[in-house]
Amino acid sequence: MVRVGCVTRVVIIGGGPGGYEAALVGAQLGAEVTVVDRDGLGGSAVLTDCVPSKTLIATAELMTSVEESRQLGVRFPGHGGDLDSAATVDLAEVNARVKALAASQSTDISAKLDAEGVRVLTGSGRLDGSERVVATTSDGEEVLSADAVLIATGAHPRVLPTAQPDGERILTWEQVYDLAELPPRLIVIGSGVTGAEFASAYNALGSDVVLVSSRDRVLPGEDAQAATVLEDVLRRRGMTVLANSRADSVTRDGDSVSVALADGRSVEGSHCLVAVGSIPNSDKLGLTEAGVATDASGFITVDRVSRTTARGVYAAGDCTGVLMLASVAAMQGRIAMWHALGDAVAPLDLKTVSSNVFTAPEIATVGWSQQSIDADEVDATGVMLPLAGNARAKMQGVHDGFVKLFCRPGTGIIVGGVVVGPRASELIHAISLAVQGRLTVDDVAHAFTVYPSMSGSIAEAARRLHTHW
């Protein structure tokens, strides 16, 4: 049993991954934990973002497999011999499943917190100094004294003043799950992770998709070679990608929308999805009065153990803008509780965070990037192996993608990697373990892999690096 120090009362504002994971740690360490949650346990990650989008993408993945099955010899009599001419998507049914799974996940989280003795108040919370939280619920206001406070209020979609969502034809990514029919022609504004994921998904589901990118390529923040592979695949599958094209405005006329571009062109479609970033939910929390600093965009300033500038006040998740991933939010929340309650804690290390873009193919990364290496931010060498040469990939009809591995010269310690291909989110774990454990390329090369397997390419990449360090 870990002994709790002087902190015994913890109040958490927000029930997303940062909040509920912190609550579970606090309860485990014997603290009296209260969560004040406004939007539903699980937050946007469970209710409107990660869980819903990846559930939608699961159907899209199946449709991609159906489309590509013809090369494996699969035929469906009566439909031209091809499965893709027979398979269609009932979007209303898909979205009903999306919402049901999200609600079920939220219920599971509620049950976990209840089993651990965490008190949950439904309502909004704000700081009253650094040692009190005022919770506003349907029963009125309740003042909660706290030895430690965690703010985990998340973020919401950024919208353009000239592209106001109406929930019907002009949409944010939180509103697409109310669609009853597949958009005939969907215009996606924004080629970051969210825009690319939805563009890829709806393209696979059967929509005619136009992706409007203000940059010269999709996924400008990801590995350049990975982004090129994805863009080539999307174009090959019929998507229109408009590079260096900034959207000025979106207007609706009945059942159609028009996107005006900065260069004078316009794009017509049936629906428009605006995916241009997020805004932190940091207003009306009493931050300034409590001495909690924010940056110019409203993100709460935190250090590597989740402390804000106010004593006893921590913050976690998207409201901090550190790295807007559910896994990072959860880790920030846990770190905050470990630190506040006097348990052993290691500061957050972003170079060990693995992330994934759920497009088709997926793009997974961990550790130092090719861009950082090229900019001489770290001394490392790398190797890239196309999946087209992998025996398992050939058997499954996989032609696109690669494995990339980076190591330090002199030691061979693995410091990063990229996987592009089907289920890259699963394959990256082996590289994540290597980065976290400071394994060398020889450590990875000498470990057995199954033959044939996609993971065999990771071991082969490590073997290729043996003579490079």
C-alpha cells in the first residue's frame, strides 16, 4: 500500500481520459476524490472524438478490404464478380453503432469510478482560489475544499467565422454521427490528422471526397515519406487532394455547399467537414484569479509533472495543448496524481510517446523524427524498408507502406521509428518498447519474429542498421 502524504482531498474538473485516469490513481492511493464532469464521463475522447471516429473507421477499413479483395481472387457471383460492386454502407446503422459503443464505454468508466469510491458530480466546475472548487449542478452550487486540484477540461473543434457549422451540411467532426445518409460529395477542410482520417474513411465508405489542404501535402506534421505514401494512395482511390489551397468561406444553398478558396476558385459539394484544429476549454474556470497561467491560445501552462503556475493546481489533457492524444492526457493525469500524492513519478517524456494516424494505410510514429534528424537536432542514422518486400505483405496484397528505424551512432540505441501500413498502430509497439527500454538494434535484431509476419520487417530493419552504427 502506498502511503498518501499530506494530500487527502482531490477535486478533478473534467471526466475525460486525463480526469478519470487521475481519479482512479487518486482512489488507489487512498485519496478522497471528487470528479466534476459536465459533458459525460470519457469526455470528447469517448463520446465525440477517438472512440466514435475509430468505430467509424473500423467500418471503412472493412470496405477497403472488400475493395482490395479482388486481387486475392475473391469473387461474388451476380455482382460482376467483385465484392466491392455488391457492398454498400448503411450510414445510419453505422452511426447508431458508433453512438452505442461510445455510450457503453462511458458507462463502463462510470462503473469503474463508482467501484473505486470516486464521487462524481454532474455539472461544471471553476476554481475559487487554488484550494477550492465551486461545482454548479442541477441542485445548485457546492463548494469543494481541495488539497490538490486537477483541471482536465479538454478542447472543442475550432470553427471558421466564415464557415459556421449548421449540423446538417456544414459540420464539425463532432456532428458527423448524426448523418443518416452517406454524403455524395464531401469536402474536407484541413489536412491534419483529423481531416486526413475522416477524408480517408469517407472515401472508403463510398463518398466522393475533396480534401482541401492549405499546405503542400497532407499531414504536414508527420513523416514526409509517410505522408507522400498516403497521399498517393488517396489519389489512386479517387480522392481529389487540393494542395496549397486555403479555404476562405463555406456557404450553403439548400442541399449543396460551396467552399470559396483564397485563389478565387470554388469547390461544390453536398457536405463540408471543417477540421481546422481545436480550442482549449479553459474559459470560465477562474484560472487568472487562481494564478493559473495560459498561453496566447488559452492552453494551460504545465511542467512535465503536470503542475500549473498555481500551487496545488495541476492540469492534464487537451486543455494543456502538450500533445493532443488521449494516451498523453491519461498519462498526464496519472503523473499529476502520483506527484500530488507523494508517489514515485517520472516526468512526462514526449520522445517515448507513440501515436497513430488512422488512415488507410495507417501511419504510426514514436521517438525522434526524420525531420529532427535532418535538422541536426539529434545525431542518429536510419534505414527504411518498403513493405512490398515483406512476404506476409505480399500474401495479403499489401503494396503500400514501409518500416523506418532510427538509432544512435556509436551505441546502436534505437531512438525512433515509423511504420506505414495496415495495423501500423499495433506494429509500432515493438519499436515503442525499444525506445522506452533503450534497446539497441542488435537487441531487436536478435529477437525471434514469426515468419511470415509484418513485424519481421522491424527485425530486418534492425539487422540492416547493425553495420551503420
